[in-house]
Amino acid sequence: MADEKVKGPASYFPSIEKTYGRPVSEWQQYVRDRYPAKHMELVAMLKDEHGLGHGHANAIVAHTLAQDGLK
């Protein structure tokens, strides 16, 4: 249904794209390029190297790891 709310990490994606001006797929590629780093190392990379806020960085990492079966 069109009125279903997106839940979990993906609920942050519209805000991430609007705030940082890049598609989520690009942020996910940054994460994948750093495998096999751990979750919090990946969050720190997005924050320190790309200026993302903690919640946004965590959402991208959590979603990407889950997508790739690495959670």
C-alpha cells in the first residue's frame, strides 16, 4: 500500500539524501568498500570522513550489513 510507513534504517533514507545530496546507494558503496570493517568502524568512517550524523551513519551501515547478510 502507498500509505505504509517505511520502518527501520530505511526510514532515514529520504532525510539522508536530502541532507547530504547523495543517493543512499553511494553511501552504501563507501561502506562496502571498507569491508570487512566492523559496524562501529564503518559508522565512524562515515562520520569522520564524510560528515554524516551518528543516526544517519548508523542507519546506512545497519541496512547495508543486513542487505549483504553480514549483520
